[in-house]
Amino acid sequence: MSGHFPECDSYVCDGCPRNANCSYREEDTMTEKKREPSPDPRFPDLPLVYIAGPLSGGETRYMANVARMLRVWKELMQSGYAAICPCADMLAGMVSEYEFDVMAFKRQSMEYLRRCDVVYVYEPANISPGVADEIDEAWRLGIPVAYSADQLAVYAGRTP
């Protein structure tokens, strides 16, 4: 079980580097979150997948990275997954009259990740610092990390 502890800003207790000095424990403050099944048969529950891939770089590189991630997003949706695509916030940045706050978007993406069933790293040979942070957070929370479509299917409870 994992959860957020605002008292120490940790997302886990077991294995936490602060654990030896920490007075907070999961069993004291957290209960297991369980997702209720969909009551509407027209909209069955789909595995919720966070798409992790590089986005950083100059404008041209960023747009190429966005194009690749959007292609993966479409493929996952067509394969029956509900996918969180962090680059979709690019549209909010495009219409904003204010400077793009990268850290606000990163915080939001991490919050999305924390709610997913599995993280899918679609370019495992291209791990950017941001993707490495996402992988670390997933492991801290006990969220499986898939590095291939076959692994994703297994972690999502499907046969590859």
C-alpha cells in the first residue's frame, strides 16, 4: 500500500529513506484505494495507462516528441486502454496568454501518474530525466512500469 504523507512529503513508508526517523506509518493514516467497477456496461472499465516518453528539447524537438507521444496515445486508445497523455497539456500552453509554467505541468503529470494502473515507457532506449523521475515515482508507489506492448498487456491483466 502506498500513499502521500504531507507531513514528510513522502509517497511511501516501506523503503523510504526517512523511514528510520519517521513517526508516520501507512497503517496509521492510509487505507487501500479501490476503484469501483463501472456501473454502465456501455463503458467498461479500461486499464488506465500513463504514457512516459521524452518531451524536452528545443521547439522543433519538443514538437517531434509530442507527435510521437500522440501516436502512442492513439494506438493505446485503439487497443482498448484509457491512456493519460502528458503532452496533451501542450494545447493549454498554446492558448495561454502567460508564460508557460513547466513545473506546473510537471506537477500535474505526476499527479496523473499516481492515479494510473500502469506506466508505459514507449521508448526505453531514450530515457530523459523527466521519464526517469516518472519511473522512480511509479516504482515508489508500486505501479508497474512496462517497457514494451507485451509487458503492458501483462501488467494490464491482458494476454499479450
